[in-house]
Amino acid sequence: MRRRLALGLFLLAGAVQAQPLVYDGEALRDVIEDVERRTPWRFLYSDALVAGRTVDLRTDAASLPDTLGQVLAPDGIGVEADYERQRILLVPAGPTPVGETRIVRG
């Protein structure tokens, strides 16, 4: 019985990772809310950074950080992903100055 339950949970987790995430001209805020509802990924971002932005995005949960980074780069938004905790940090694009680090608490 436990093996069946474990197998069922494993298959369910795989299905969540494989479901397509498709957005055409959607508000970035709405995309973030939908992704958080449908996947284990959580976002940290400045409201001013995402305000008024729209995106076209086609990916799945496993590829989300990389694909999102490619889509948002032309808009000056960088994507930093913590795969272990499944957190995505949206930051202004550009190099971090030497000796400077980012600390996020919350």
C-alpha cells in the first residue's frame, strides 16, 4: 500500500513538472500568480520591476527559470533561481558590482 502511494505521489509530481505553461501577451504579474498556483515555484520581486510588463512564454515548470530569463532579459529583468527551494528572484538586469552581494529575507 505504501509503495502504491509513493508511486502515485511520484507520478503526480512528474505531471506537475511536465504541464505546459503557455502565455501570450499576458501581464507579468498575472503570469507569476498563475505559475505560483500551478507549480512549486515561488517568486520574489519588486512590484515596480514587473508593473506594466507583458510576456509571451512557452515552457514547463522544470525549464521555467531558464526560459523566463531569456524572455525577460530584453526588458532589463534578470532571473536568479534557487532550484533547491524553488524560488525565483526577479532583479534589474546587469552585472552585480564587484564585492556586492544580494541578500533576500522574508
